[in-house]
Amino acid sequence: MHHCLQLPEITHTIFQYLDDNELFQTCLTCHDFNEVALNVLWKELTSLTPLLHALPSIFSEPTGGDDDSEKSRSLGAMSRFKTKYGQRIRTIDLHRNETDKKNLLRDLFASLYELESGILTPNLTKLSGYSECHYAHRALFPTIEFFLAPTIKNISLHLLPDEDKHQNILKKVVDLYEGLESLRVSFNPLRVEESTVDEVGRAVIPLNNLLELSINHLPREAIEHVASLPNLRTLYLSDFQHIDCLYNDLKGIPHIRPIERAFPALSELHGVTIDIINAIGLLQYLSPQTPLSRLSLSHTPFEEWIFVDGRSQLKRLYPNRSWQRVLNLARDHCNAGTLKWLSLCESDYTEPDEHWAYGIPVGPAEGDIEDLDISPLFVFHNLQTLDLSLAHGAPITKDNIRRMADVWKSVTWVDLFTKYPSYRSPMIDHEDLVNLVTGCPKLWGLGLIFDATRIPSEPTLLAPKPIKRFQQLTVGNTLLGSVSPTSEFLKMHFPRLATISPISSSPGASDWLQVEANLREAIVSRRRARASQSTGTT
């Protein structure tokens, strides 16, 4: 054997690329490989099945002897299990459906209730408990208690708040692990009373050392506590609700004074809500001193589609004046120098393609749409990714294009209202498209609705030279005049553009797909020409 393969650091790196069966065979190869392969094999468990096979049979098959001898044999067998397997386990991630084993697991762990918590896995650092089957999860969740080792830093729990055992385990986690660094708690808030939802949220208040927190909902007192945590880096709030506005923004107060020293270390904030007023309230907790780099807010209402006068409209999608408040608050409360990633989305689960497929128009008439001013976003001069997917969109003007090109020198991806169909006549054309891509030196992907009908039949180069970095264009329901001139124009300016994404059932989508095919064919032809030229030169 080469002496390099006798170094555990090297073999550990190699063994990480093997699957479980290959690792098992490696364990049987030689003594040098056995220890390292076992460490890799048992480092992460995604099922309790391996424990079933590795635990001493005495726990599942009592011998019928006296209690003292049974207890002595149990302790000895448990010690051997911890030495051989238990101490190697670092992560338990229970996300598989183990319905067929739920009774066996329940009976097995019933014999371990007298054991100390964490005795099975003394070096465990990450624990995640969730089963795809509701009934299996209800039966198996209590077994999580056996794995609560003092070394745990990362815990993820899916709760059934109406179950006392679930509530007790959450309280035990909070009581035992004040030094916990990452906590993820999920549950369905619609299936329990509001007081229970608030109680789960308040459970995190004793935790003072969190680096990451993911939870459905936090009541006001819990949010104020979380905002004061000195080391919190990432906060996920899903289905959050009942967040009070600290300032009466709905009455149009012109200036909103941010809270001082809130979220001193927060770098990522992600929120999903059924009411946009909660997003407005959440943003008011931020401070311009917060080093926030990623902000994502999504509004997902229920019963999105209704029919009015034979037309399909989006129900409970908030008007642009509400989203304008969100943009203004982001400008006033977010750190203009650190924010690099911004996503504002509406109704992630809505698919307008399905309604267009039946020829039903979607959305209000053009004259009924309120304008949305995106100029508050221009203060974020270090922005790298911007995704604005709001149902009612916004008019993008030539002045907006010029400001983007002047300010966003670091941006790599921008999507401006292409997820939903636009019912405004576009105010920009193909020249503005070129100006924006030219002015943003790192931009490789763009979503933009523009007037492509103005592309001349014999296009000319509008940029100093072709822009090779640009590779993806999302056009929404943009209409084009003719396939051939559009293809030539895009090939001329963006020679590596290979992906064009329209709303698939919108008018003109088939023409855009033909343009995409022409662009890809041109790329293949150029590659073949270069290969042929290289072969001839050789």
C-alpha cells in the first residue's frame, strides 16, 4: 500500500465520494481503512434503520433473566455500541418515510426510556426530526429525546403543537441548549389556535447565542428579543403573521425613523407571509446599521384566482401602493452599502400559464393599474441580484434604465416583473436592452419586458462591440415583430445568448422559442467552424 493511503486525512477525503455499499466493502478491506471508512459511513444518518441493526439485540429481544443481569448486560452492550458506532455519529437527519417501521421503533425505544438523553450519540452536533408521514411522525417524534446530546449545536424540529410531547421536547431543547447556534422549528399554524402559535414563538426567548433561526411565527416580544441577539446571522420566517407596525405607515407618515441597534449581526432575512402588512411591520425592525446582505420577502395569499365578469383575476394580491411602502421601507431601513441580494415576490404558487392556456385574460385593465416607483432601490449600489416578481408589475422607463446602468455596476442577475403578464404598453425598446446590458459590466442574466416590435429588418450594432458575457434573457409576455430580425439583432449583440424564457402560454411565446433555437444553432455553427479551423491549422 502506498504510504499516502495510510494517512487518515487523505483516505477520509477519498471515502467521502463513496456510497454506503462501497464504504461497507471498504471497511472489510484492511484495518487502516476500517476506522476511517466507519467514520464516514456513520457520520450522517438519514434513517433510524442502521441503528435498529446496530443496537444490541438485548434491547429488542429480552432473555427472560432477572432484572439485575438484564440491566448489567444492557449497560455492557450499550458501552460497546457507543464505542463502535455511536461516537462516530455527527448528524441525524430523519426526513424519510418510515411508516413500516414505526411500531418496531416505538417498541424498541420504549425499552430505553430509563437511559440518559444523548447516551446513544455522545458526539452528535446536528439533529433534524421530520417524517413525511403524519402518523409515523406522531409516533416517532418522541424518540428524538434520546439523541439530545450536550454537543448539539444545530436542531431542526417539525412540531405538531397540539401534541404535549412535542411541546415538552421543544421546551427541553430550549432549557438544555442555551448555547444552541442554529434552530429550525416548523409547524402548520393554520391547524392550531393563535395562542399556541404565539407560545411556540415565545419558546425561543431564552436562547441568546443563536446564529441561525428558522420559525413560522414570532410574536412581538419574541421578535424584539431576536432583534437584540448579538450574533444572529440568518433569520427565516415562514407564514409569519400579526406583526405590528411600529409606525403608522398606512397613514403616509413621510419619514420613518429606524430602530437603533436592531439585528447588529444579521446578514440574511427571509420571510413568507399571507398579509403584506406583516412584511411592512417586519422591515421596520431593521436598522441602517444592520449588515444585511440578503433580503427576501414573499407574499403568498390563499385562493389566488377568482372570476369577475368572465375574467380571471388574482384575489388578495395587494396593490402597488402596498409594495411601494415595502420599497420605501427597504430604502430607509436596510444598509445601502451591504445589501447584495434582494427578492420581492408575490404568490409563488400562482401559475398564470394555466389560465392563458384556456384563452382567459388575467389581471386588471391597464388604466386600473397603479404605478410602482423602483427608484428607492437605486440607493443599493452594491446590488448583485434583484428579483421583482409582483403581479401588477411596474412601468420601466428609459430613465430607470439609465439609472440602473449608472448605479448597479456589480449586478449579475436582474428580473423585473416577467413572472406575470404585463398589461402595460412597454416604455422601453431593444435599444434600452442593449444600453442596460452594456452599462452593467457583470450582468449575465436579465428579465425584462420591452418593445421588440421596433427592431429593424436590417439591425445594426448599437454597442461598441458584441457582449459575450450575456447568456440568459427572460422576456415574459413581450411581443416581437418578426423572428428573423430579432434573431439577427440578438446574435449580433449577444453572441453567447442561448436561453430565452417567455411565459410559455402567452401570445408570441412560440416566436421567442424559435428565436432561441436560432441563437443556439448559431452558437453550434461557430463552435464547429472554430473546431474545423483548428483541425486545418494542425
